[in-house]
Amino acid sequence: MSDLRPATQDDVPALARLWHAGWHEAHAAYTPAALTRLRTVGDFARRLRDALPDIRMAGPALRPLGFCAIRDDELYQLFVADAARGTGLAGRLLADGETRLAARGVGLARLLVGIGNERAGRFYARHGWQETGGVETRVDSSAGPFCLTLRSFAKRLDFDG
């Protein structure tokens, strides 16, 4: 996983563009229009700055290939650029996120997937994540918390590496 590195402030603009494009491709079709309108490049940049200590990425600052953010016991975000799909990068980012969570002492990790995002659900299932059902949650937005029902997944993490 030597191609992965911590993200920095300098990476935020390009990561925000990558996240914006990936989010709109994967989520806009089934997300309420009110939330979709709030999902701007600036909103993603704000959220990335807030999560910076817990983001690892691949690729150069101006052309990132993907990133994974963790928070608490959660694999918070994972996005990969079109150019890196099918290369194994998503799996490496996922494994790195799981390792970082386990290093924090998280025994049971969780993640949330949008209802309708079948590609993501299949990806996580292939990597050992178990779907645990729907959960109502409040997601961050520039207009404050937004209530959504999402698919919940969980995975037992191995502390022995």
C-alpha cells in the first residue's frame, strides 16, 4: 500500500472535484433533490477539510486517483476516479481504511451505502462486509443535517493484521 499517502490541505481542491464527480455519478439519481443541490464542490471541500487527519489517498495532488476517509468506527467515504477503476485501487484503499480502524481498536467497523447504489453494495460484500439493514441517519450538508435512510454494513476487523 506504499502508493497511499495522507491527504494534505493542498490535495483538498482536487479531491473535492473527484468526490463531487463520483458522488453525483453514484448518488444523484436516488438522492432527494434538496440534498443533491447542496452537494457542490465547495461543500465537498469543506467536508474534506474537516476530515483531513483521517484521509488517505492515491495519486498526485492535482490528479488524485482515489481516497478513503475514516471517522470513529466508520469507513466514512471511499471514492475512486474513473481512470483508476478496475485497477485494484478501491480494494487497497478499503484495506488501508480497515487497517487504520483496527489500529484504533475498532473491532466492528461500519459503513453506510445509499439505497440504490448497488455497485457499492456489491463491492463491499465482495470484501467481507455484511449488510445489516436500513438505518435512518443524519448526513452533513452545508444547510445542516439532512435525514436519509441508508443501507448499513458491518465487518469484524482483525487486530493481528
